[in-house]
Amino acid sequence: MTGKERILATLDGGVPDHLAAMPITMMFAADAAGIRYGEYARDYRKLVEAQINVAGTYEFDYVSVISDPAREAADLGAQVEWFDDQPPAIVESRALLHDKATLTEIRIPDPYAPGRMWDRVQAAGELARRAGNDLIVEGWVEGPCAMAADLRGVNTLMLDFPDDPGFVTDLFEFVVAMELSFARAQIEAGAALIGIGDAAASLVGPRIYEQFVLPYEQKLIEGIRAMGCKTRLHICGNTRRILNGMGRTGASMIDLDYPSPLAEGRAAMGEAQVLSGNLDPVRAIRDGTPESITQGIAACHAQAGPHYIVCAGCEIPRGTPPDNVRALVSYAHQHRA
């Protein structure tokens, strides 16, 4: 099987020849290619080179366009601060939607117009050309809660849930419409899987998640599925209180970060859900040894059981020893579902 075939077989409920390996690499990939991260995030050609390099070096089954959460926000007009060798950051103190009335004035950006969204679409297209059928190409969009937090400011958004639920609903509707447009452009370029990063969702409790976040994650995932594409839901942080809801999003695969045990995820989501994770990226992956990583990922696999993809809880940190990454992938190569 090729990497692409292996991942698709897993996501379709089949039996791959061995476990798929899909570690998230951004700064690690840039460093391995000798590319400063500011260039990786600005120039799709640098991102493509780094992704092809890291996938080939470590025998990953996929490549990804993920770089930072500021693409959509930047094209909407949010203030973004840039750094030479770190990810760009949205300036929350000058949030685009500091005044809620601004929501009625902004328009969904054209993902084909010059801008940061178009740069990602170009990355998806070039990765698809370079990877062919060997590797699956993963596009990426922000989830409703994360994107809303980027535009409004995370602390302000948390107050909006009880104070102005109507505004939150309007904002989430706008976000989902924008992300579906962005996803479609990446799929048309060649992405066969769309990752959805909804980190801010880990900050809300089950009631708010069920009332506000889950319906819009479902709407986004259903829309992407209607385009004929698979989905990957990635929520950074402690999601233990919302695991059941995450399992009802309809996502093809769900990543669990290290605070959320895979055994709890499996119990909450059922046997059919494809899971990935959940080793601590810093303490287990960067600071571990090949031997401890092998033991750790074996424990993850045992908790998740079948329908499991090898991945850390979140991004492989820069500075991770190459042999540690190889140990993670080696486990995948040596084990079946």
C-alpha cells in the first residue's frame, strides 16, 4: 500500500497493511529543511519543500499544508505580527471584531485572490503534484470556535457565550461559510483530507460545547464530506469533558491531545471512530528516548485498539531528536491495526 492508500483504507474502516503514521510537523519540518519558519509560513514553495523532505526522510504517510492559524484572519483584515523564525501571531489586543458590529461589514475572502488563503491553496496543489498517489495531501481550516476566538479575542468570546448568544451564532455561521469555501478550494487543488483545528473548543464546558460548538463543527464536517473529502478534527488541550460530543461530529479521524486518554476517547466515541494521538509532544516525544517512545505509543495503540493512526498529541516540537521521530514511525510500520 502507498501512504495515501493506507490512510484511506483506515478512514474507510478497512484493514491497512500496517498502521498509518501522520505526525504533525511544522517547525520541525522547516528546521529539517533549513528553512526559517517565517518563510515556511509565507511562501508555499518553502512549505512544500519542507513537507516533501520530512515525509520522505521519516517515511510519513502524508504531507500537510498546516502552518499557523492566522491565514483566514489575515485575509479578513486582522492584524498579524510576523517573526523571522516563529509562527505569525494574531494581535488579540486589536481583535478584528473588537466591535461586534464589524461582523456585518466583513465579507468572506476569495480563496483564489492574492493572500494567505491562496498561498495555502497553492501549497495543496503543489503537494498533490509532488506526492502523486504516494502520500495523502492534507488541507487545513480553522474550526468555528478557534476562528471565532481569533477574530473576537479568546477571552471576549468566552464572555459572549452567556452575554450575547445571538452574536456567537451569527459569528459561527459566518466562520463555517468561510471555511467551507476555503476547504473547497484546497480540495479542488488536490487535498484528499481536510484538517480542522478547533483549539479554543477545549476551553469550554460540555453545555456550551453542545449548544454552540458541536452543531457548527458538525455543519462544517458535513459540508466537507459532501465535497467528497475526509476530515481530521484536532482540538488541542484537555478535551475529556467533550469527548462524547467530539465523537458525534462525524469527523473521519479525531486527534486526542495528551491530557485526554485514548481509552476514554474510545469509550466515549465507540469502536468505529478512527483515533490518533496522544503522547505528550514535549515530555514524551522531544524529551523521551526511542525506547520510551516505543513503549508509549504501544500503550496508546492498546488503549485505542483497532482504527488507530500513529501520531503525537499535537505538533512534533522543534528540537526533537530524529531518532525519536523514527521510533514513532517504526512502530507504525511494524504493527497492524
